[in-house]
Amino acid sequence: MEANQHLDLDALKELQAVMGDEFSLLVETFTTDSILRIDGIREAISAQDAEAIRRAAHSFKGSASNMAAPNLTNLCRSLEDLGHNGSTEGAEQLQQSIIDEYEQVKSALETL
């Protein structure tokens, strides 16, 4: 898949122009932090803790939004909404979709 299917390239170009040499550090930090955020989501789902799911998804949603990854942002929002509603039903499927989309985003970022 092309990078623009997973990233808002115009927004990323603006961010890259503003950040200059710091942009590569931002990408590296996003990649490292994403692993921790996915682990947090996994743990919350394993514990069937809707509030923890909401918090973990909210955190990852913010990171994804900052990196101009709209599909990942929307998936995290869906998981956050699930937790907000006190439900864990469907959380595992959303988790897998989030992981799959994150891998696509990560690959797309590596091509920039």
C-alpha cells in the first residue's frame, strides 16, 4: 500500500518543514512509544478493564494524530469509544486492526 493511504503526507511535510532535523527523532520516538502503547492496550484488554482500554486507546490516538495517521487515529478512537461505553466486546478485533495499521504506518514512515 502507498504511504498516502496511511499517512496525511501534506500534514507530515508541514511538520517536517517545521521540525527540520528533529523530525527523524519524532518518528523514532513515535515508533518506540507505539510499542509501549500497544502493550498497554493488550494488557488492558487481557484484564477486561474498559477504563484502562479507554485510557490506553486515548493515549495512542493522540500519538497517531500527531503523526498524521488518520486510519490509526480512527481505529484508536473506536477502541477508546468502546472503553468509554464500558464495553470490551470487540476489543480484541480492534486491537488487531490497530496493530496491523500501525505496521503499515511504520512502514510508510520509513519510506519518507
